[in-house]
Amino acid sequence: MGFLNKLFGTEKQEEQIMEKLNIGIILGSTREGRVSPQVGAWVKEIAEKRGDANYTIIDIADYKLPLLGEAGGDASGAAAWSKAIAQQDGFVFIVQEYNHSITGALKNALDYLREEWNNKAAGIVSYGSIGGARAAEHLRGILGELLVADVRVHPALSLFTDFENGTDFKPGAHQGNSVNEMLDQVIPWATALKTIR
């Protein structure tokens, strides 16, 4: 039986191969009037058509995460935040550019954890006046320190051409292609990194 198992594999091995990755789509803003839920829902809709992973929206606003180390802060959501991130094999960060960088809420949420981020892959979808490029570049440095491998393809959405009145998300048709190209990199990287966790 051992020879046949080596030749044809076992049922358990097949289940492991067939098991889909979990990719968390992280909404990086908690501000009132934010548009990140629209962008996240759009990314999820595109991603789910691929059928190559389990995609879940993870909204930082759903967790109680006061400033890290702040005295008397209600950090009751920290354990749930840790669990949500630990369950993921990779991420897509929805990143807004505020004052040439990422939001304070996203930086704080990243800082709350360490090992839960390690050895995973990520894509970045950013938006702002110049597509959120500066925020994405700041995020790349932070992700590197957390041992998150971010991919090259980066959908950059303009507040002037992909939003109406800065609030209603109406992405150009080419942006959907960019999301798929990003995921074409995230999925194999997340698959490879899973083998070393």
C-alpha cells in the first residue's frame, strides 16, 4: 500500500492540495464618510469570479483597537483582530492616502500584531489624488518589516477619474484588469509562503 500511496497520493494529500487559500481584503480607513467599503466590495466581486481563494473583507472599524499602548484604552477587539489576521494566507490592502501616507488606523492595526502577519503575501489597491502612490510606498516599507511580501502590480485609483464627486466609486474598465493581474501574483506567492509557516 505504501508504494501505491507514493505513486497516486493519499486522500489527505489531495485535500491539502485542493484546500483554497484565505485572502483577507483589509479596509484601511475608519473615517466617517470613507469610500473604502465601496472599493473593497469591488475588489471582492472581481476576486470571487476567479474561484482561486476564499476572499473575506476585514474592516478595521469592526474591531476595538485604541492607539497601541494607550493607557486605559478598550482593546477588547485585539484578540478577535489577531484571530482574523492569523486565519489569512494573504491580503489585499485597500489603502487611502492621507497627508502623503497611510491612515493612522491602518498603521495602528498593523502594529497590534507581529507573527500573525509573518510569511504571507499581499497586494495593495490604493486611491488618492495621485492614485494613493505615496501611501502605497509607505505601506510597502511597513509590510517588509512584518515579513509580508508585497507584489509588484498595484492598482492605483484616482480620485479624479475613478470617483464621481470624490465619493461615488466608478472605476475605469482597465482597473479591473489591474486587480486580476495583482491577484495573479498574490495567489502563487501566498501559496509558496504557506509552505514555510
